[in-house]
Amino acid sequence: MSDKLLQLRDKIDSLDEHIQQLITERAKIAEEVAVAKQEAGNTVFYRAEREAQVLRKVMDRNEGPLSNEEMARLFREIMSACLALERVMKIAFLGPEGTFTQAAALKHFGHSVQTLPMTTIGDVFREVESGTSSYGVVPVENSTEGVINHTLDEFMSSSLNICGEVDLRIHHNLLGNIEDISDVKKVYSHRQSLAQCRKWLDTNLSNVEQIDVSSNAEAARLASKEKGAAAIAGETAAEIYQLKTIASNIEDEPDNTTRFLIIGKRVLPVSGVDKTSMLISANNKSGSLHAILEPFAQNNISMTRIESRPSRQGMWNYVFFIDIEGHVDDENVAKAISELEAAASVVKVLGSYPKAVL
């Protein structure tokens, strides 16, 4: 081994020791923060807006060679581990184990939390409403397949707030205990994943039966038990159910991304780079949609999404789910909401929260 290589390794060893000392020091301060909060009667132990601010600073300071995403991921895990010294949070997610929703939960909160799989999106909402879990994670839209209606419908009756968002790049793999793709007799997957891999399936498995199941994780579980069966799922499911990867990244759109929402009881203060989601019910008359949109334009507010759903309170009555840039405490957003309340029959703010950091 060359002298230069030995010197470089000695530098790395020295840096590792220093990094570990700093992490230990940070963890001790986190414990002091927990004590200070208890003494002050402060019950808020997780502050999403503060975490978002820290991660933005991390990325602003980053000079490479590690990417912003990788650097933020490392710091998120440090913060997650330090927060767990105060309390291990329970995070409900749309299960079972191995879903992309679980991956989104771990991306947002780090791995020092307890993730609890729920059977349905409604169950996630109820788990958080009951106080059994601190927060929940639910999918809301996919870049190629559109909105997840079940999630929007739950917000019509739920008192929970949106406390954050996660953008997760979705890579689908064909998994199974199969040596060759020619041995695949059936493919299990969630209907959205089947749709997102339609071209690949038509090209490579055109004569194979496609079976829609409740989740990709359930597809992986079934494939692990049946001869000749494969599943479309992610890497986490492959690890949990010990499946081989027959083909990687089979999604038709390379930028395929799903957006997830963090739901909880807390109303968040301004983080500096925020979004606000709201539910608006318009009167069923000419010009009602224009009346809803006009306050945003008049107050120089960028609207990033609008979706309509049946209100369930009368034939042809609809509610609109709208995302805008800004926080309800921002002067222009507060003014727009006040104007909206005069123009619409219902205006329900679902939450102001930090925009996805990465």
C-alpha cells in the first residue's frame, strides 16, 4: 500500500472521529432542549417548519461533491436520531410494509421513527385523529396518473391539517423468485403501477395476466408465495419479501414522481418557503369559478394545483382543492382568503406547510 493512500486513510479516520464527536455533542444538546421544553411546559417536540429551515441551510452551504439530496438525507437522519432521544414518534402510513408510502414517511421523518401500516387511507386519518400516531402519510397525486381521490375525499370531513409534503421519485421493478422473464406467468401490482408501466408490459409481457391488488407491497407478498408469479414494486418490498429483481426501472416515464402529504393536528407557523392547501365550495351559478380564482390573481398569488371533486351534498355540486404558494399568515394570502370567503359558500384551509425540501 502506497504512503499516499495510507495518509489519505489516516485523514479519513481522523475526520470520522471528529464527526462522531460533533454528532455526540449535538445529541447531548438535543437532550438539553428536551429538558428545557419540559420545564417550560412546551409539548411540541417535533417542529416541521424548523426542520425544513435547517435542511434548506444544509443545501445552501453544500459545496459538493455530494449532491444536495444526499447531504440533506444525512442531516435528516441525524435530526431524526436526536429527536428520538426526546420521543420516538409513531407515523401511520398506507400499508402494508414495503409500500412507497412507507418510503415517503422514512424520507420525511428519517429512520428513527416507528412506522405503523394501515389498511386504507381512511384508517391513516383515523389513526392520527385518535392520537395513537403523531402524524400520518398518505399519497395525494402522481405525475403521470393524476390525483388520488380517496385522499381528497377524506379531507372533506377530517379536522386534521396538512403539515408537510414529500415528493418521491418512483422506480418500479419487476420482482419475483424467477430466474428469467420468460418464466413469468402472472404479474401482481397496484392498478396505478400497472398503468405507469403499461408500455413496458405491452412490449415485454403482452400475453401475461395482470392482476390488480391493493398495494405493491401486497403484490410482492403474493409473488413471494406463488411459483411463476411476479410483482411490480420498489426496492423496499424486494428486501422485505426477499425477491430477486428481474428487471429494473420499468416505469414508462423516467421522471415518474408521487407526492405525499403529512397529516397531523398541529397548525404550523411560517417556515419561509411555504404552500397552503384549501378546500373551496362554489355556489352553483355562472361565473362562480372565476370568482374563486380572481382573489389569487389580484393578490399576486401563484396557484400550483386545482382539482374538483363531487361534494356529496347534492347532485352536480362540486368542491375545489387548491394549492397556492405562501402561508396563511402572509398578508397577501390572508387578504385573498378574506375575499374568497365573500365569494364562496365554504372556504376551509387544510394547512400551511413547508414546501418539499427535495
